[in-house]
Amino acid sequence: MQIDVIQILRALQAQDVEFMVIGGMHFLFRHEPILTYDLDIWIRDTAENRSRCHAALVELDASWGETEASWRPIAERSDDWLARQSVFSVLTEYGPLDIFRSVAGLGS
């Protein structure tokens, strides 16, 4: 699957999600090309921001599950599911996205 970073970032921005690109994609933007196959972001961990992120993920036709058996579209989940754990790996129509609610060294 190819990743369309621009579409993912546009959806997050359209919902006013407070986020920061981290990981390999950030390194690619700021330093030198190193191939990555997903986008890693940190989101500000507030209920309002998680709700905005949920809306962006619905727009991106994203899916997630705790297990393969529970995998389903995010549109079928209530908007509080992002409070369950600190890191999520979701699949979007535009490519894989890892969402971090906390990152050592970043604070909250």
C-alpha cells in the first residue's frame, strides 16, 4: 500500500487536530530521505482533540482493532476509543498511520 501523506495531513488539519509529525516521516521532512511506510504523529491528549482526531480518521475511512477479530471501521466506534491506550496503528484509505498520545521527552 502506498501512503498519501498530504491527504492524511489535510484531514487532520481540516478537523483542527493538534498534532506533530514524529518518527521516520519527520526525519524525511527535516533531514535526509529514508524510506518509511507509515506516518507517525503525536496528538495533544485532550478529550476535545481526541474527538477531532476521531473525526479526521472517519474522513480518512480509517480502521482499527485491538485484535484482528475486533478490527473494524473507526466510523463504527464512539469517539472516546482513542482514550483506551497510548499508541494506535490504524489503516487509512491513504496509508498506515501511527497515533501517539504520549512520547517520552515530549511532555503532554
